[in-house]
Amino acid sequence: MQDIEIITQRLLEFRDARDWDQFHNPKDLAVALSVEAGELLEIFLWKQPEVADRDKVKEELADVLAYAFLLANKYGFDIKEILLEKITDNAKKYPVDKAKGNAKKYNEL
């Protein structure tokens, strides 16, 4: 079993043992993901990035990833596949010769 499958399986076992699937519709998973991303951002609020508490970053990042994995599972998405596809799409939007060292959006290159 691949690492992503192991993680997803553990998340599903945790969820199912608590009968939480009834609350995990796509909309609420997306909302939860956004809330957790906000909590991750809050760690950096009014601070230099290097001052942020790494343990808190790790904890909130894990929450973000957990909800992302659950949402992907809800839609039957293969996480590896959709990420590799996105990297390929971004490589087309941001060719190295135009994007290297540049923070502009693809339509401004």
C-alpha cells in the first residue's frame, strides 16, 4: 500500500469510528479546510516567518492536509494523479524561460 493510501485509510478509520462521515460532505470539508488554512495563516500574523512556532505550523498543516485528503477521497480523486497533473499544467503556464525568478502571474509573463 502506498503512503497516500495508508494516510487516507487511517483518516477514514478515524472518521468512521466516530460516525463523522455524516458531517463530511464536500462543502463542509472544503469549509473546514479553509478554516484550518486560516489557523495556519494566523500563526504568521504580525510576525516574521522565522519567528513562527514550528510545532504549531506542523499541527495546522496536518489539519489542512487531512481535510484535503478527505475531500479528495470524497470525490474519488487520486491525490498523486491530480498533483502531478497540476504540476504539468503549471509547467505549461509558467515556462522556465519566462517564469524563473519572477513572481508574476502566468497571464502577465
